[in-house]
Amino acid sequence: MAEKLTTGEGQPWADNNHSLTAGRRGPVLIQDYTLLEKLAHFNRERIPERVVHAKGAGAKGVFKLTHDMSAYTKADVFNGVGKETPILLRFSQVAGEAGYPDTIRDVRGFALRFYTQEGNYDIVGNNTPVFFVNDPLKFPDFIHSQKRDPRTHRRDQNMQWDFWAHSPESVHQVTYLMGDRGNPASYRTMNGYGSHTFKWVNAEGEAFWVKYHFISDQGVQNMTDEVAAKVAGENTDYLQDELFDAIESGNFPSWTVYVQILPYQEGLDYPADIFDVTKVVSHKDYPLIEVGRFTLNENPTNFFDDIEEAAFSPANFVPGIEASPDKLLQGRLFGYKDAERYRLGANYEQLPVNRPVNPVHNYARDGFMAQGQDGSVNYEPNGQDGPVEDHSARIHQDQVEGEIGNYKPYDTDYYSAAGKLYRLMTPDEQDRLIKTIAAGLGSINSHEDKVLETRQFYLADHDYGERVAKAIGLDMNEVAQ
């Protein structure tokens, strides 16, 4: 008989998979102390490297706006054709430690910062348009399953497949990861995505839903597992070095920025839940619209100062760009900044790489490594001519209603998107996908997990599931029941 789940204070924990939200579609409530405590504890589990995305590389560059977006957003960075904005881009691996080989199959982080005239704007995404989970309460558990076994301290296929087998919403992302794009040939030859749905608001107060796509101008190129393993044995920093050497030689990589834009109500009524990060919005329904292009043209002057101390956060918005009710995004709005305060200190935003290009005025003072402080007033309200609120930065109002509760996703179609992705693959890509899955899933100990995971593939596409079952020796009668 399993023990009852409790908090660290011994209180019963009623639901460890679904955040408290205002109604079925959210947003997430800050009164969900179990969510906040779980994320806060998770952020403090490693010292001092990043708990996730520990190994990475990056460079500086410039973004140039090629199409004015003022009809959709008042954000200065996306208004005025030809406008140039300094950027910083960090690529990373999700699971491995700082010294782990960077060619091992993994999702790659794609964290992009715009140093705008209205403050730093960060889009902290990946090289895939979806993710494994759609609720922040499950994120620490997912990462635990990708890290090291607490007893053997080994990276363990059994752990990750056990989690995925019991989390059917992950099958779409698992299909991406086990496909060719799980092993990019270089950072320069992979796409990036904002992954979540965000909100754009124009100067008239009209709101739109938006999804970001960063398409590599070098084209997408990947490497096989065999090549990746060979490279890992020769150079654990291959992807990092390849990027640095390309930029150092003047071979500057670039990406074209596109968005999908959904009118506000159409987004709410879209057949799939656009606030579920395990799902995508069809390009046929909402085609890509070009916004601009960014180029990486400068290597770090000092890697630690420019890349290791860079503190990205999806909560770094600017006027005209806002959060959506996406539950995982809402959890990340808290989690990232809390992690940076733990990792770098309370004043991490004063570090040069995190400092915005526009002046900073607020009432925060002191703390570890505070610098550049003066004797100005440190409280509000005051009569000493202190900084005042900018009401033009008020967010667009969304209607919220519903009973507070721990809700499961209302859109429980976990499988159709993974099936569409499988059918988009060429026969050769499908062959490699099945081979990769068989090598991993086929090696685990749990027969139950093999069946559960293969059933997910079967529900996504019958041919997909049948081929996996055959590859790992499962009876289809057991899988399809």
C-alpha cells in the first residue's frame, strides 16, 4: 500500500498533477501554495549551476524588423520597419549537467533576449514547438525523470520512459524528440520556437494570440545517433565549439522570425486548446507571418559574464506583449526569476548581461551585491519626487470566471497531433524514429511501461504503434486493448 503524499510540513497533498486555476481554462492562482512550494524547492535542488538547461552556449547579435506589427502590438521592438535591436541568444540542453556531452539526444533550449527601449524582452523557448507536460506541478517530476537515479546516480532510460508512459500528454513531444530533430547537427541548423501562446495588444487595446517561430536561414540539419555518439566521444563541447568557430570566422548564422496570429475570440474558440503547450496551431489555419530577422555576429567577450550569468525569464515582458492563461507558462513566470535569485542573488538584474539598455527606476534596495545605489527615496507613496507608475503599461483585461479547483486539461486529445507529426515524416524519417524508440523503450525493465507507451503511439497512429510493438516484441492484442 503506497504512502499518502504530503507537503514538507506533513499536510495531505490532494492533487500533484493539476494546478489550482480559476475555472477550467485558468489562469493559475497564486494561492496554490503547493505549486509555489514545489517550484521553489525544485529551483534550489542544485548548487550552483542551472537546475535545468545547465549546459549551453550563446552569442550576441542584432534583430532587424522587416514587417511592421503595429496593427497587432504596440511593443516598440516590433514597430517601425528597419528598426534594429541588440539581442542575446543562449542555446542549451535540457537535461544534462554543465559538463555533459552536448550531442546527446535531448530537447535544446532556445532563449532569446531583446534589449528594447522599453526594457528586456525574453522569449524562453526550445527547438520544438511543444513540450512534454502542460501543468507546472508536473514539471519538477518530469525533470527528475530526465536527471540521475537517486540510488545509482546514473542517467536511466527506465526513469524517463516510466514518466512518459504515465503522462500521455507527452506523446507529441516524445515523437519530436525521438525523431531526427532530437539530434541537431549544430545550433545554427535548428529552428526555435516560443512554444507557448502569448498575447499581443495594439495601441487601440485590441488583443491577439500569438505563437513565435524562429526558422533557421541555414536550413535544418540533424545527425544520426551513431554520429552523435562518435562526436560525443571526441568532443563533449562539439555544438558549443561549432557555433563559436562559425561566428569567429565571420560565418554569422541568422534566423527569420515568424508569428502565427489568432484573433482573440477565434483563439478561445479554436478546436484545440491553444493554451496547452503540448498542442500546436495548424499552419493551414493560421499561416506564418514574417516579422524580421536576427543575426548572431559577436561571440562572448567572457563566457561567464555574458552567457553563464545571463538570467532569462518568460516573465520579462514589455508593453504590448503579455502572458496567456497557459498553465505551464504561468508557473514559469514565477519559477525562472525565483531560480535566478537563488542562483545569482537578489540583484542579478544589475549584472551587465541582464541590465536593460533603458534607465531603471524603482524602490528595490540592498541585498547581496547591490551596487550603484544612491540616497534617493526607497518607499512609495512619497512626497519626494520618486518614480511614479506608468499607466500606459497596464495589461489588457481578460474575463475570468469559474470555481476554484484542481482541473485536468479540458482538451484530452493527447494523440492526434503526434499522429499528424508521424504522418508528416518521410518513410526514412519514420524508420529512424522507430529505431530510436526501440533502442530506448525496448531496453527498459517494465513490461507495463512498454505497453502503456506503445499504446500511446498506437492511439496517435495505428501504423506508428504497430511498428513500435513489432520492434520491441510486444503482442498487439495487449497494446490495442
